[in-house]
Amino acid sequence: MIIKTALKLSLKLSGIILLLIYHSAALAQPPLSGDKIEGFISTLPKLEELGEKYDIEDDQEDLDSQASPDGAFSPFTSSLRTLKGHKAYNDFMAIIREAGFSSAEEWAMVGDRVMRAFISTEIKGQHSSSRAEMEEAIKDVQNNPHISTEQKQAIINNLHQSMAMMSAASNAPAEDVKAIQPYLGKLKSLSKETQ
């Protein structure tokens, strides 16, 4: 019993330490500037053209692969893994440098923050109802006698991944959400163009 209690306490302390590390890393990030947001937005149409030129497919990676080690939704950082070593990489670097970014990592970090802030703004108020709907869907799947155990598990795993992505994507820092407000119209327009 003492070992079990010590183990639980150790896990809680580890969680607190990781949380503190995450928040101190988040605090260390520079504020999103208008120049960086504009620079990032300006790259999107050019990168869309680059993707078409090189026939780069949007890999529909699973949601886990779009999360950074701290669990944050990081679609642009995850896309760097695919892009590095690709024949389009030099053209990609030219586009982002022209937009004022010194590295692919800087561009991806700004893009991830802009995207999280944008998604957070878009789903504000919808998150709790969507979560409740997904939890209800999980119950429906669990109680459905016409679905095999393996299928149930796969569906439930996908729903859990979706819930995790929604949580990660909707938890943008208030400063980032505020910084993107002047650019919401452009972001919405670009979002519709790529759908």
C-alpha cells in the first residue's frame, strides 16, 4: 500500500513538473507580431501552388502525429517532417525567407500558433457541445450490438483522437487569439479556399 501511494504521488509530481515546464516554455515564446502573422499568411497561397507543382499530397496523418511533444496541435511543425528532404524543400525555404522567416522551424512555430488561435476562435462555444456529442457517440458505439469489438475500439479511438485534437487546438493562449483578430477575415477566406 505504501509503495502504491508513493507511486501515485510520484506520478502526480511528475505531471506537475511537466506542466510547469510546458507553461514556462510557452511563456518564453515571443508574442505573435503582426509582421509574422502577415508573413505566415502570405506564404499559404504560394505554398499551395508549390504543393500542386510538385504534386505534394496532403498526407492525412493521424491526429497524434500533428501534436508536439507537449500535446499541442502542431500541423505545420509536423509537416516539416515530410517536407525536409523533399525536392520542393529549397523552393519552400525561398518562399518562407521571402516572407521574413529565418528558418523552417520559425515559420512552423508561427503557423502552429496562428492555426491554434484561429481554431480556438472558430470553435469557441462549440467545444463543450461537440465534446458532449462525441461522448454520446462513444456510448452509442459501445452499446451497438451490430459492430464488432475491433470496430468499436477503432471508432472509439478515432473519437478520442478527435476530442484530443479539439482540446489541443482550442487551447490557444489569449495573447495569440488577440493577435490574430485583425487577420480573421483573411484566415477564414484562405481556409475556405483550401477546403
